[in-house]
Amino acid sequence: MGHARGRVGVAHLAPGRYVIYRINALDQFFAGEFSPIALAFEVRPGRTTYLGNFRILGIFGKGALGRIRAWRLATSDQSARDLPLLRAKAPDLGEVDVAVPPALLLSRAPPKWDSPGGTR
């Protein structure tokens, strides 16, 4: 995990209930879209909602090739690491609600792939 890289980001949303329906993954080797999914969360007035650290993991099958058989969204509370980074970008975060969704099986089939150059 020492080589893991990622981004922390802030989206300014009005108070209300929201659902994430799609996740796009991108690294130097591939880009993939995982949908449909349903990760519900709520933004309360005057507060910030922290959704956690998201990682997409391949679940490998048995056999000589060890192909990926499914995909899983692993979630974790990394607020001790992430919130200071977020506050540096957006000092107006205010009080934070931690609302990390449970892990989720994304797909039993390959996602819709793109190469980072944009070809399918």
C-alpha cells in the first residue's frame, strides 16, 4: 500500500440526498466505468459529508490465467489522513459527517473499458 496514489476532492453540493450511480476508474494502464451502482448519502445543511477512501479491486478466478472474475469497490474511513488534505484545499469545510458506504460488488463481468488514450 505504500505506493498507492489517489486524489482527495471536494464537491460543493446543496443540502439533500444523493446517489452515486457510476464510478469511473483511471490509472496508467486502463480506464473503466462501473455502472449501474447505487451509493446513497446525505448532505446536511452547514456540514460536510466525507464518503471515505474508494478502491476498485479485481477478484481473480482460479486457473492458469487467473483472470479477473468480478470487481469490488472497497471502502474505508481514511478521514484522519484525508481531512487535513481537504481542509488545505477548502478551509471552509466546517463540521464533518463521516458516511463511508459499505463495500460493494461492482460487476461479475468486465467493465466498459477505455485505454487512457481514448480507444476502446
